[in-house]
Amino acid sequence: MALDREAALSWYRRNRDRSRQLFDMLPEQVYYSRPIALRHPIVFYEGHLPGFSFNTLVKKGLGAPSIDPRLETLFARGIDPHESQANGHQASWPDRDAVRAFAAEADARVIDALSREELERPGHPLLDRAEAVFGILEHEAMHQETLLYMWHRLGFDEKHRPEGYAPVTDGTAPADEWIDIPAGRAVLGVDRSAVPFGWDNEFPACTADVPAFSIQRHNVTNAQFLAFVEGGGYKDSRWWSAEDWRWVESERVEHPLFWERSDGGWLWRGMFDMVPLPLSWPVYVSHAEAAAYARWRRMRLPTEAEYQRAAFGEAGRNGSGAGERVYPWGEGPPTAERGVFDFISWDPQPAGSHPAGASAWGVEDLAGNGWEWTSTPFAPFPGFRAMASYPEYSADFFDGEHFVMKGASPATARELLRPSFRNWFRGRYPYVYATFRCVK
Ligand SMILES: [Fe+2]
């Protein structure tokens, strides 16, 4: 699997164009603001994206000299949402022209490296199988989702709305349907040799024997979750773990972050509008809220292995996993009719509106329209080895406090839709485009 230099270059440029468009959505006055208190201000990300690419590929990978050591350090790393603000990150951020000049130089050096350096060096810690190249490309794509959920928290007058965009709010909430999945084997992770690139937490492949279970065909919708909210779910400690309940009480959490109360009803805070709560959309909630809802219904969240089996298992084959699919729908490319991903929409769309993306068992929207929370704490597979090009990528988060999310959201690039891809967040982090479904 030799690296396709042209494809890497064009992906890099495509990434940079999209990032530029995302920054161009914002007026100057929000540039130093911090839409989510636990993350860096917006300025950081404009420097971080090209800075990380330069640092990882050009400086660390190819051993080239610095552009500006101070800025490289400043833009080196994001923060885990929860490392508290208390560690007092008070960098004095440079003015925007300086950030852009640094970004332009970093871009030029990365493009130059992608154009003519030897990027694939067997046995090299960062360049074996061109790890640093794929790493920087996926890193930027993943950050674009982070940017979008940060932009989501800005005021409606703090971002420019793309012309002609309107959320798809029509659609009826699908009925509560259940699908039986027989006992069988699920594949978790993937072998290094089987894919051009994966993050360290995806390796190696392992299998899990999954007992029979039933899973909801659709994500839990706002309509379904409304019954929990209005039935007093946020006022009853029985449905919450002790820690989650402390959070509900201390933060006075009363409903999903994306919902707002208005006279006599509920609104959903979309990217550009407040809209009457779209009952047919998947609900976006934290892991804590998803787990509480499931407990209230006397059900539970799926494990990571159950998700894998529901999404990628081949109906009729219970055995070795040899029949695993590439996507929930099979082999075909990730197109718009198969799911809500790859920046096709700024908001979710009605649950069940992409039946062409159903898995072998008929479970819908497993990739797209919102990440799927699992009950599985984020942990390494047996044989895990931290990657040399980004050693802290996963290892810093194996602390039992983060839960695995699978699938994709509207803001997840199509390149990240592989069965082994794992995302993770803290259980009470409410900002992400994450939904869930229950199993029993
Ligand atoms: Fe980053």
C-alpha cells in the first residue's frame, strides 16, 4: 500500500479549504472568544491545525528546522475538555496577522514536504507506512468537527449563515422498533496490515463473543426523550449514577444542552436558528443523560462490541467475523443517501430518513446523524502500542472516565467512517453531536 502522493496533497488542500471556510464564518470580534469554557479560544485552532501538521510531519518526521519555536509551542496542543481552566492557561495570544503568517508558512512547508520528500520509510518511527502523513490529515478532519460544535455555542449574530441553508425539520418521529441480533462474534479494532492507516487505539484486531440482544432500529428521538424530561427524569436520582446525579444537581441540569425552554414548549438550538424542537431528530445528549434515559426505560446502552455487531456484522453469519462489512450498508461509498455525515448538513436530520444506510440487520443511521454513545469505557485493546507520531493521542485518556462513541455525526468527514475508528468523551461532556440508542 504505497502512499499516493497526489491523493495526500489533494486531501491536505481540501482540509485546509474547509478549515478556512469554517474560520471565515466568524466575524472578527469572536476571534479571541472561548465558546466552550473548557477549550481554547478560537485563535488557538487557526494556528494549531497547520502547526500540528508542520510539527508532526515536517519537524518531527522529517527533521526539518523550526519556523517559530514560540508559536509552535503555543499552538502545540489542545486540551481535554475537563482539564480545568484552573490550570490557568493564560497565554497571550498573538494578533491574527501573526497567526495567519505562521499558518501560511506551515502550510507551505507541509505542501512542499508532501510534494517531494520521502514520506514512507519502513522502520522509521513516524514514517513507517507514512503514519505522520495520514495522522496529520485525519487530525485536521477531526478538528473540523470540534470547531463546528464550538461554533454551535456562539450566538446567532456571531456567525455568518450560509446562503440558502435551512434545517430539515419536517418528518415524523419513527415508531419505537426493535431488531433482534442473534449471538455471534464482533470484530473490534483492526490489524495494522489491513488498513492504510489507523490510530493507535484501533490496533490490533480482536474479537468478542456477543450474546443475543435487541437494539432499537432508530436513535432515540427528541420525541422519545421528551417523555423522560417531562416525566421528571432529571429530578429523580434513581436513573443516574451517583456522580452523574451530583452533576445534575450542582449544574442544575434539567434538559439536553441543545434544548431550550420557551413559553409553552421547547426549542432546539440549531447552528443558525432556534427551531421548535424537531421531534423526529435524534436527541443529542451526554453519556450521563443517555444512560439515565436507558435506565428509566429499564434498558441499557449498547457495548462497543454490540455496536460493532449491529453495524458491521453480516446477517446469517454468526461465526468468525470474516463477513464483516466495510460500512453498515456494505461496500458502497459513503454517499449522501446513506447517511448524514461529511458536512452535508449543519444540523441533524430526521431519524430513519436514510434507509439506504441500514446495516445487514436493518438498523438505521449507525453511521451518521450523531455519534452513538456506548457503555464501554475507552481502553486499549490487548497489544496496544502508543503511536510514535502522536504518543499522547489515546494513552492520556485511558482513565476510565471516557466512554467510546462510534459512528459519525453530520460534521464527521467521510474518511473517518471505518469500522475500527473510535471516538471518546467524558460522560458529562454535553457539547458533542452525540446521540444513542438502547439495547435489551
Ligand atoms: Fe489537535
